[in-house]
Amino acid sequence: MSLAGHSPPPIFQRGPAPRVRLLVLSTLCVVMLVADLRFGYLEFVRHVATVVIYPLQRAAAAPVDFVRNARVYFATLVDVQLENAELRRAQVESAQRLLRFEALEQENAELRQLAGLAQAASLRGVGAEVLYDAPDPFSRKVILDRGATHGVRAGLAVVDARGLIGQVSRVYPVQAEVTLLTDREQVVPVKVERTGMRGILAGTGDGGLEMRFVQVGSDIQAGDRLVTSGLDGLFVAGLPVATVVSVDTTRGPHVRVLCEPVARVERAIQVLVLGPETPVPERPDPQQALPDEAPQPPSGAR
Amino acid sequence: MQPTHRSNRILQPVRPWFIVLSLVVALGLAYVPTGRLPGVPDWVALVLAFWCIREPRHVGMTTGFVFGLLVDVGLGAAMGQHALAYVVLAYLASSLSRRVLWFGTAQQALHVLVMLLIAQAIMLAVRMLAGAEFPGWTYFLASFSGAVLWGPVGFLLLLPQYQPVDRDENRPI
């Protein structure tokens, strides 16, 4: 005889009902998504889990690595000879420029010392090779064959022989993930080489680039070269990034400036991860600002 | 249990370690770096849907959640993206499990196609809401190739449960 208010005995106890479980788990997923995409709280969890699944990942990548190595091995002699000739030519060209560059660098250092300016930060680069596209189809990222053990850090710039291709967004022990310039969420502070006007450059999502928030009346025209401004403290100033393709002044308060990358962003194979040798000084804390000479308004009773 | 509910053939009971092994192998296949190649099936979703339909008492939403997170970490996707899709997929597959096994392989594959498409649509919606770009309609080819592979993959996964048929007078099936 069952009494009101008493549930029947749990003979076939199978946990919470499926819909309850669905609700709880999907809520948990949504919370994780927001925590990861919006706030980036879960990088630590990701690092721990990466260690666990790393052997499986290496095993899965082994056949692909094998095929790629085999393809390199069987590259035709003609291709290699052509490439060799091209490299020799480039070597001679760059050697000349390098000679002049060294003299100029020395001169620059002396002039800076005379003028009492801080010395230009020295650079350090890690040569790397693009292994493959990152498997996430919603973003434009590639995987490099160099990682934390080789000195790659998150936030460094990645360049090929012509200019900037992207930024290291995540570092694994022996691999690194690079977000390409053309990704919608990759933003680069740039300046127009001709006028020095600063702005930010972002991917449009279809392989192109767009310089955002350029006021109507700004001096910018098709053919202008954009270089990194270095204001973010991450990228080295002066790396070639893009050239302006079209300037459309007919829409709204901002000019629509479409650009195309200088480097072979989506096709680069040999790249250099480039960053300052010493970390950039921290941004000063506004709390520590010295008080003005002018009399301050009286603050509230404390 | 039978291969389908209409079949006369009796299967051996499933071994739990084989379920785990098959899911781990699927995870390994998901980690194979295929780049932007369209139409690569989502192996984990396929194997998960298979076990949710065959063994809804053993494999369910919690398994989907755990393996979804592992896929997210391995592929560098947003944490919870695959997990959410696999939880919903496991819910759909488990709740349809009594129905689907009455059909033949082709019709089962049609059911699975819809489930895989729903899972992919969830992932697409999540990432588009977060501001990612649209990856193109070829993104959904993965569901179709997964549905095509439903028959072969299902046969492989059931293989350890088939027992030799030795009929005699007393045991006609």
C-alpha cells in the first residue's frame, strides 16, 4: 500500500530522467562555451587535457607526416634546381641589403645614444614550417612545427619572406597554432607607410582584409602600403602587412578601406616567428600616476 | 540482442571495453590532420550515435559530453562546442533507439543523417553566434559521408558480437 507523498521504492533506479540530463549537460556546455569564447577562462583546462591526449594526437598525425615527408623526398630534380636558382638569386640580393643594413643599424644605435633615446629592441626569430591547416573549419589558423620547447610564445608575430602572415595564438609543447591575418577575429594595429596614419586591420572573413574605423577625409588611397605600427607591444614595428586595394567613401561615417595582404598568408610554408628579445615594459598603472600640480577638487569624505 | 529487430540472428552481449576502445579509435581518427578537406566524416559522432542506438543503457549523454570535450581540446575548437552537439546527438539517438533498429541499414542511415545534420547545425549556430565566419555549405558534407559510412562502420562494430551459427534440430536459429 503506497502512502501519499511517498515515492515508490527505487527498484529500477536509472538516475535522472533523460530530459533532465539533457538540460543539465547542455547548460554546462553553454556555460563552458561562454567562459571559453567570451572570457578565455578555460585555457588551463585545455592545457591539462592536451597533455592527456598528446600521445593519441601524435599517433594520429604520424601517417600524414609520413605522406608529407615522402612527397618531399620524391620531389623532382627540376623543381629543386629551379628553387635553388631562385634562392641563390634572393641570397645575393639580400646579402647586399644586409651589408647596408648592418651599417645603418650601427649608425642608428649611435644616433639614438647621442639623442638619449632608448635603444631599439633587438629581435629574435624562430624558423618554422607550416604543417597543416588547423582542423577547426570556423577559423583561419595553421599549425607550426615549432612550439614552447623551441621558444615560441603566444602573441608573437609570424612572418614569411614578404611580410606578416599572422600571430601565434596558442602554444603546444612542440607545435604552435597561428591565427592568420585573414581570420575575422585577428586584428593588427597598422599605420599607413606614406602618411603615418594609424589604424587597425582585420580580416573580412572571405580572405581579404579591411582597415576599420577610418574617418571620412583621411588621407588614404589605393596602393598605399600598410606596416605594423608596433603600438600593441607585441608586433615589431615596420613589418609590411598589406596594400590598400580600394577606398570606398560613399558608405556611412567611415571609409571602407579594403586591402590585400602582402605576404602569401594562406600559402606560406617556411615562416619565421618573430618577437622582441626582452619583453616590452608593462603599461603603467593609472593608479600610480603622479598628482597634477593644479589643485585637485576635494574628494568625498573617507 | 539482434542486428536489427527483424533479424533472426542472436548476438552475443557487448563487451564494455570494446565500446570504450571503439570510441578512442574514433577519437584518434578525428585527430588525423586532414586540414580543409571537405566531407571528412565526424568519426566520434558516428560511433557515438551507433552505441547510443545499440546500447542506450551503456552509452549516453555523459559519454557524449566527455568525448565532445576531448574532441574540442584536440581540434582547438571552442570548449563545449562538440560537447553540446554530442549531448544533443546522444539524446536524439537514445530516444530513437527503439524505433531505428526496426529498419534496414539504408533507412537507419537516413535517421542517422538527420541526427548528424542537427549536431552540425548546433555547432555552426554556436560558432556563428560567437562571431566566426561561415565555413561554406561543404561543411555539411561531413554528415552525408557519415551517413554513407553508417552501414560499414556498424558492421565492423558489431563484428565481435556475431557468433558462429551452428544450427541443429534443437536450436533452429
